[in-house]
Amino acid sequence: MESTNFDELNPHSIKNTCDTSSELGLVRVDEQKDPDEEFLNIDFVPAFQIFPATRESQVVYVLLKVLLGKDRRDIQRTPLNIALVLDQSSSMRGEKLYALKAAARRLVDALTPSDYFSLVSFNDRATVVVSCQKVTSKETIKHHIDSIDARGGTELANGLYAGINEMKPAAEQTSLNFLLLLTDGQTYGDADRCVQLGQEAARQRIAIHAMGVGIDWNEDLLETVAAQCGGNTEYIASADKIMSTFLKKIKTLRNTVTPVSNLRFELSPQIRLQQIHRVSPIIAELPARPMPDGAVEYNLGPLTLHTRYTLLLEMVASNCEPGVLPAGSVRLAFQPAGTEKPNVQLKMAMGLSFSDNTAGIAIDPDVKSLIEKVTAYRLQAKAWQDIARGDIKSGTQRLTAVSTRLLNIGEGDLANQVLQEIRNLEQRGTTSSGGRKHIKYGTRGLATDFD
């Protein structure tokens, strides 16, 4: 079933019945109040207070919120295992390499003596600049960083292979293993091997976070690699942004509570979960894993402190009569890093309210805003797919819809970038690499500040 556009929806609703029924709400699965788990909160917000009682199928949107607040764990932190895999090809010469080395030095300063660090540089071949070690001699490590020079071509797979191998010994000592890859160019002839190395990283419990500088790197390849192992990609528009990106990244990794978390939905026969988009921190569709018992699981990914994870649930309800329907439950599970405790598990039941009278029911403004943002993100993704297969007309139509939605939510600069790429399509039959990246990563981050 094709997803319903927000503009086509009639008022629907899901009512949070946590306040009106002890059976519908948040409960701890083990029914114990462990102080270490109290920093976690889960809640949901319906798009409407009431939606129509009807035998017809209707699309229902719900926001699911997961919040990690004050850290109540022991003061001792789980060590990080960080590997930098840095492009040293000739295209990095000058400002980019200078900024990269400065950022790498600052990242080392942010690590502690209990953390593990390694550094691999790559061009046509890979060089282990700093072998995996605890960060007990920062000045020595920074001296090695300063020795990196820019020369040669770009073979990404060699760098990934060496970086993963360097991380393996420390990966047995901690569950927080992150390979930070930075490149500014295309790799040639080794794309399949790069994807295979992403799969190998997953087997070693290593997450690859890939960063591309400028406009010439292959975001599709890097996203595919990162997706194999629970990582992500970032677009760095210019060299002067490398430092801030590195510092933000290491702060996020330092605050990681768990590298893996799972959502499990058990729904009533009248409710079907059509799709889920994580909306914040960044927009992305979560792939479903159907389970043999009829439940559906989703990998929410790493969880970090002081972060709200907001998800937009698109569900289809059918054959609903007036009253409150126990629609099912969602369970969040993860094992905190560095502990031997069993999984933290919180379970929340969801109730849906139906009525024959929905006059005057208004959509929740937060839900409306996030539907618009997710729709803009999805439309631009489909536009690039249309353009890639030569359907310029359809791609142009989708981008036009993206620009309209961006203007409606106050994103004028990004809307203007979309309009420029529409002009490029009309005049040249193609879009610019920089424009595509700006739009893709701009729409992905539309809800970054949502709270």
C-alpha cells in the first residue's frame, strides 16, 4: 500500500490513554525500579484526539518519543575504541589536510587514558599511522598525526580493511567501537569490497561513521557501507567545518549508553504498522524485521544521553467501532554498555480512541510539522531515484513538491537550493553534486532541533 500523503488525510486520531486506564500506559517489564534505569523515558503523542469510527481503512500517525536524560550510571565510563581512517590522497592537499590534522589532534585531546585509539591513512594503499593503543601519550600520538602528507589516489577499501583490523584487539575489551572515516573523493573499482568490509565491521561489533568533505565523494556508497554496521554518514560542506564535526561526533560517542537498541511492536489484528521513520536526531526510515510470532522489530540504533529520539509511526486502522481499542504495545530493549546487567526493557501499551463525532478535532501541531518534514525528505529521495533512471519529468515534479513543503515550514534557503536544482534539470538535464548533497542532508536534518 502506497503511503498516504498528509494533504489527503481526514482527521484521524490516536488517544494516549495512559491517564485514563492503568492497562494502557508505560510499565517496566520486570516491574522493578532500578535507579540506573530511571534516566529512560518513553511516551507517545497521537496526531488527533479522536478519529472516525469506521469500517474503512484509515492512516493514523503517532509520534513515539524515547528520551535519555540525566546520567545515573556509575561515574566510570565504558572505554571508547576509536579508529580514524583518513583520506590522504592528493586531493586533500592544502586547507583540507591542515584542517583534518588539527581536528584529529583535538579529538585525541578529548579522549581519556582508558580509551583506545588508532589511526590509518589511505591513498592508493593504507598506512597504519598509530597502532591501536590506550591514549596514555597524547603528544606522541599527535606527533604521528602531523606526519601525514597528501599524495596519491583513493582506494577506500584498503583504508577500511586496515582500520577494522587495528580495532579488533580492543573490540574484545569494550562494546563502544567506532570507526570514523573521512574522505573527499571517489573510490574506484573497490565498491563491492567496501560493502563487504561494512558487513565485516558488523561482525566485529564496529560501527562505521563516514564523513564526506566537499562535493566529490560518493554518498550512496558510504551510506550503504555505514548501514551494514549501524553507522551513519555526514556531509561536511567545507574544510572549516571539519573541526566542529569531529568535536560534535566525539561528544556524541562519549555519551553513548548502548550501541544497539530494539523496538518491538505487538499490535492488535485491527492495526497494521505500515512504516516507521526516525525523525530526530536525523530523519531515516527504519527497516522492519517481521518475527515468527507475528510481532515486528526495528533496530533503533545507538542511544546517547541527553537525546530525544522521536519516531513517526504510520499505521493503518480498520474495522474500528466507537470506543477505546487496545491497539497493542511497544517494547524498548537494550543492554547498557560496560555492564553485565540484563537488557533494560520498558513496555508501553497504546490505546486508540474512535468516535462517530470528530467535528472540530485539530491535528497536533508537532505531529503536523514532522509529517511535513518526513514527507519532504521522502519526496527528495524518490526524486533522485527518478532522475537516476532517466525520468526527469517525475523527478522535477517531486522536487517542485519538496520546495513547496520547505517553504511552508519556513525553510527558505533549502527551498531555494531545490529550485536551483530544478533549473539545472530544465537547462542541463542533470543536477549538481553539491546541490544534491545539500538537499539530501538538509532535509534529513530538518527535525534535528525538535524537542
